[in-house]
Amino acid sequence: MGQEPVETKWVGKRIVRPDGVDKVTGRANFGADMNLPGMLEAKILRSPHAHARIKKIDTSKAEALKGVHAVVTGADFPELKAASVDGGEAQVNLKDLGENLMARDKALYDGHAVAAVAATSASIANDALDLIEVEYELLPHVIDVEAAMKDDAPLLHDDMFTSGVEPQPKKPSNIAARMEFGAGDTAKGFAEADVIVERTFRTAATHQGYIEPHAAVAEWTEDGQSRIWCSSQGHFAIRSMTTALLDMEEAELRVMPAEIGGGFGGKTTIYLEPVALLLSKKSGRPIRIVMSREEVFRGSGPTSGSVVKTKIGATNDGKITAGEVELKYEAGAYAGSPAMPGCMTAFACYDIENAKVVGYDVVSNRPKCAAYRAPGAPMTAFAVESVLDEISEKIKMDPVELRMKNAAKEGTRALYGAKFKQIGFEETLKAAKDHPHYSAPLGPNQGRGIACGFWFNIGGESTANINVNPDGSVTVVSPNPDIGGSRASMVLMAAEVLGIDPEKIRITIGDTASIGYSGLTGGSRVTFAVGMAVVEAAKDVVKQLCERAAKIWEVDFEGVEWRDGAAHPASTNVGDFDPLTLGDLAAQAGKLGGTVVGASSINARGAGPGFGTHICDVEVDKETGRVDVVRYTAIQDAGKAVHPSYVEGQMQGGVAQGVGWALNEEYIYNDDGQLENPGFLDYRVPVTSDMPMIDTVIVEVPNPFHPYGVRGVGEVPIVPPLAAVANAVSHAVEKRMEQLPISPPRLLSIIDG
Amino acid sequence: MSKIHVTTSVNGEEVEYLCEAQQTMLDVLRDELGLTGTKEGCSTGDCGACSVIVDGDVVCSCLMLGAEAEGRNVETIEGLAAPDHLHPVQKQFLEHAALQCGFCTPGFLVAAKALLDRNQNPTETEIRYWLAGNLCRCTGYDKIVRAVQDAAAEMRGA
Ligand code: FES
Ligand code: FES
């Protein structure tokens, strides 16, 4: 028996977001907008070399420049300990984090920070960078993931011994980890197959591409009350990481959440905050550091480039008998690519008896990768969904039909271990088949591709406070930065429980001293998990209000029921009392025991997995190799769309990023290991004229673990587009696309054979 | 280095400032005049987050020098709304949820306003090409284009 959708009054309404007017008038304050009296500007010196030993850094000339107040290098930081620290979503290796923040013995990539200067103006700070003398001893470097895995590859870390291999190798290598899991017997499964397709797919490293560069303002105080203002996906995680690296207690640092101009995973870590705080300590002045766009590309995390070998077998009637994936992901300079989620998601859409996945996490002389929307999943989906497309061609079966026959459903045990509860994958496939787009005729040189995608979604530690004001209006305090309209969702859910108009509710994002710890804005968790905390806090408010009504009426608590924003007698037996509204009760709060404050702190479990199916039409210009996306439909199970416009927005935004990944975006390195395209001119993300309208269909199969059935939605929509676009191009040119991006020169050479 | 004295009009009001010869209009707006609604996404003319209107034309303020504003008429996001009501394009952005993080939004609104000032009946293609210099990484542009279409309709009185 499936869980039925919950009837709601406010949840599901398209209200104007509470922070909307601030954001359309330019009033909203983002990371770089903060300004403190006496504030200095800081700049970071970055290695121009892909791999070099730092023999000596002489900062004396820079320090002597008029206007310079402080210079720091790796030597100014406390010694790095081998420990792990809370990164908001996962534990982070403190030593790697610190070395990536500011190089110590070696610079490991073009763009690796080696020193920082604070001065009275940005231009003086920049001039001072030129005066810092760094003596480098150049070392051989390696960029490509497969080259980095070779026996004789230049080594980045002489203490890296591959984990996950028994016995652990005694010789160091660039392979940080190997992982493997599976089910059944793939040899037997392939023996049962009528058709087997095996191919190797490659994707380039791509950047999250948020339009706001990283920015932080820090003010050190000698009495243990330092402050940081920054745009991040989680100011609590910024606090944990910064205090761990600077040997401080968490209570000694207060982190204020600025508005955040996009993150997509890339603002879950630290690049600037400890540097700014240390410069502030040294100079005695507040410090602002704002990255340039070039620094964002060279110094902050892209996602992994990948090589994914995939082999899938199926019978002529469309049953998948076996599947294998072997993936190699670039981690950048330090261990920690999303190889594991890549492995875990590879076959998650399907119920496959015999399957095996093997993954390698590989370091090379690139910036340390950071999370990027559904980390690791788009690359394996590209491979698996491309191979399935080819199988459907070979067995002459409709590609949606093939997926339908093998779709994961309630009760399916995913290869990574979870047994799915109520999920909506089949519903998305059905909606795709029924959509007019799926059967619309194609023009000349056009092709259609479909592809599916999965993401786990997470819950986790979440808090919320709700203050009832004396006049009956309400303030919600949320602990999580709002990147895409989550304030609106929180207000809708609070309004639903309190039974009052969302107009009566205001919301603010609390800093680390104003509300209890909460995990990151990441993992598609905020509307689900923090939303649950808001619901709990609102229920707490309702409970207290009902208690007070019971007191006034001199009846039992059970005799009071909350409806439409007021306490009512639960039945006529209780007595004949006029309802007491939230406003009535708030006005008498002082007499009844003080202000009503609702609070909750939960560890939200039961995040419902999300699935999507996308349909993409492209038109190929066979003369130039240019691909235009001419029609696109994204279908996704959202469980329950709290604010449908922002759910659609997540789907459309994910599609655009995926289209960029498929067609244009890539990190390009020269022979010296320097990034050749660190700017939006040469690293070209899709612009308005590159995209068509993006049609969306929200499917709602409720998540039984959420009071309104919510599932996370932010990450799923970037999983299918790589394959949806590639499959469409493959059909348009009748050749299989194995490598992204499908840029014009690459496609031309494929067309020309 | 001596600074340059500039007299100009910003959002209809005469302002004077001193700027360095190499200082961009974007830096002047943000750092000298405290108008931080105009954003910096790249400083190389590639993202449009810094869009302002100068004498009726959309300009990347990161590519213009502060000194060049002498005697000109500069409009920024802060001047788009009247004290008691939003510009139709601001209103439609809110109605359509045409912003997620909102960082690109000031640039889009300024560029869209300049389009609507000269053409209140743009086609979808005209809107898409007019806004092609503004990057948005969050929305996929769909809702932005629709918001501009509806703002145009509102301004036509349709
Ligand atoms: S900041 Fe001016 S175009 Fe990007
Ligand atoms: S709304 Fe975030 S970049 Fe456009």
C-alpha cells in the first residue's frame, strides 16, 4: 500500500519568496558586499606551476610596500594534524584541507595558494603579490587520470598507499583508493544475454560555475569573539573547518551567513576564511578577500574528469542480465573524488541481478575537486544510459520500454545496499512516454535522446526556531543558507502547521551563535530535513498555544484542538468557548508564562531517493559540428513540491548545467600543466540564446518519511542530461558519442570519421 | 597618484566622486558610492552581473572606467524601482520565480529594462539574444525569459 498524498492548504502554493524584493532591488548582501570600518583588502598568490617544491618564500619586499599590513604563508598556520573534521556532510581530512588552503612543502597544481597579502587597497595587495619571491624547484607533473595511474607516473604524495586493496601496497602511487562491490554472478549473467554492449566513456572536468566568486570578510578579536561573514553552503561547516585549522574553539568564532550566489556543492569547503582570519589577527584590522573569476577556476573545486568503462548484457526481450562498470575519477591534488557515489549510483535506477562496479579515486596535478550537484552520478549515468540506448537500438525496443522493464521499484534492493521504499521512477518513465514531446516528429538533422538519473538525497542534523511575536506575527529562524528559495518552502510549511497566512510569517537565517548546529545546504536536504525541523518547531508552538488555551478555558489539554490558526474546543463536550487565535494567545503571552518559542533539533532520517527521466531533441549542423538543443523535457519525482516554481527551477537549472557539461564545458591544460581557459570567455557555460524553454513535469509519489511527502529535488536533474544530449546527438549523426564535451571540432571529426 | 574628480548622474541624482585613473565604474559604484547591488562575477565583460545603463545603453560596468562617467547618465539596479512600486520586470521576476540565488538578477533586470525601454514587444528570440551577455547558472533561463515576456505584456497594457 502506497502512502497517499497529504491534503494541504499552503504547501504547494507559489508564493513570492520572502527574500524576493531584497534580491530584485539589489539590497541583498552577498559575500563581497560586506564592508567594515578600517577593512583591508587581501589577495592570494598562487602557484604558476603544476607541481613544484617550494624551497623558499621571501616576503620582505612585499611587507615593505607602503599600504601593506600583513603577509601570511603556510608557515604562519598552526601545524597540521592528522585528524578529520566535520565538513557538514562528511568528515574531511584536516591535513589535506589545510595544505589545499595554503601550500606547505609543495605546490600541487597551477593555482595552488602559496601566500596572501593584506593591504589598504586591492591594487596595492596585487602589487605586493608581485614582490613575493618564491623559489620553486620544478617537478614532473601529471594531469590525465589514466596517466596518473601508471607505474612510472610522477608521484604527488609519497605517503599515498592505495586503500581498499588487500594487502595494501607498500609502494606509493597516485591511486588513493580502489573500491568494488556487486551482486550475483556477472559471468553467468553475460552468458544469458542475447546482446552485449561494451564501451569506454570519457568526461572532462567541469566547474560548478556559480556566478558569485568566493568571498569572505573576517575580523579577529583578541577576546575569543572573532567573526566571519561569508557566502557558503553551510556556515556551521565553515566554523568547524576554520577553527580546526586555526586551533580555536568553535565558540570563539561566529560565522554570519551572507546571501550566496550559487554553490552547487562548490561552496561546501573553505578556500579563504582561515586565511582572512589569520591576516586579520596579524594586521589587527578586518580583512576582505574576494576571488577573481580566474582564481575561482584555478583554485576552487571543479568536479572530476572521468573514464568509465561499461558493459551491459540483455536478452532480446529487454531484460538486463548483467552489468559492469569500472570508473576512474580525478580527485585533483588530494584524495576524495566522488568515485564512491559514482559507483553507488551507476545502476541505481535498475533492478539488475548480476552486477559489479569498480572505482578508482586518483590524484593528479589539478585543483582538488569539490562537490558538484549529485557528485559522481552524472558521469556513470552518461555511460550506463548511453549503453542502454545502444541496447535498445540493437534489440529494436523503445528505449523507455527497455527501462520500464528493468526499473527499480518499491522493494528493489539497490546494488549499493538500500532497499527502496516507495519511489517514483516508473511514474517518471510513464510520464515521459505519455508526454507529447516523446512522440513529436523530428526535423532533418535532428535526434532525440532519453536518459534517466538517480540521487540518494540526504537528511541529517537540522534545527529550527519559531518565535511568536506579541502581535501574533511569527518569525522563523532557519540555520541553513537559502540558495534557491528555501525560505519560501520553510514559510509554507510553518504556515501549514500554524494554520496562518504565510504573509504573517517572516524568516531569517540564523548565524552560528543564534541557532543550533545544522548540516550543509547540500545533498538536496534542506526542504526535506530542515523543513522537517521547521514542522517540528511549529508543532511545538501549536502545543504550547493549546496548553495555554486549555489553561484559560480550564479544561484538559486533550480538550483543545488547533485548527485554522486558532485553538478550538475539540468537541462540544469540552464546553462552549470562542476560538482563541494565535494573535489572542500571543497578546496574553506575558500572563500565560512568557513568550511562545518553538524549537526543534532533529536528525532527519528517511530522505526519499529521487529519480528523473529526461527527453532531449538536438539539431546538428553537419558543416560546423554545432549542436543546438531544440526541445527539452525534464520529468522528476519530487514527492511533494512545496513550492512548485522552485522545484521546476531546480529541474531547469540542472538541465542547463548538464547541457553545458555535455556540449561545451571542459578544463583545458597545456603541456606545462597550466589551465588554459580560466574565464567565462573560454570556459563557455550555456547562455540564454543557447537554450530552449525547458518543459518540466513534476511527478508526486510521496516520501512516506516526510509529513508532506517531500523528497530532495536539487541534484537529480543534473544526472540525466549528459546522456540525454549524447543519445540525441548519436541518433542525429548515427554514431555513438563516447566523449564529452561534444564540442564542434570533436563532433566534426566524428562525423568525418 | 592624484585622483580624478568626476561629476555624473546616478539614478537621476547628481553625484561627485574621486576615483583613481584605473578604477572601474563597477568599483566606483560598489566601493566609493556604496551601491553594492551591481555585482562582480568576472571583471572581464563575460558575465553581465555588473550591467548598468549608461545614456540608455547596457554597459558592463567592469569594462568602463569610473572616470568615463563624467557628464553621463548612469542607471543601476538601485534605481529601478520607484519608492512605492517595483518595475514590472522586477515584479514579474518575483511572480515567475525567475531567480534562485539572485546573484545574476540585478544584471538581468537592468539589461531587461533597457530592452523594454526600446522594445515593448520583443520576440522570445530577441529576448534570448538581448540577454545572451548575462550568465545565470541557476535557472536555465526559462523563467527569466517568461518573466521578461510578461513584463513586456504588462508594459504594453496587454
Ligand atoms: S563582472 Fe562585468 S561582465 Fe562579469
Ligand atoms: S539565479 Fe543564480 S546565477 Fe542566476
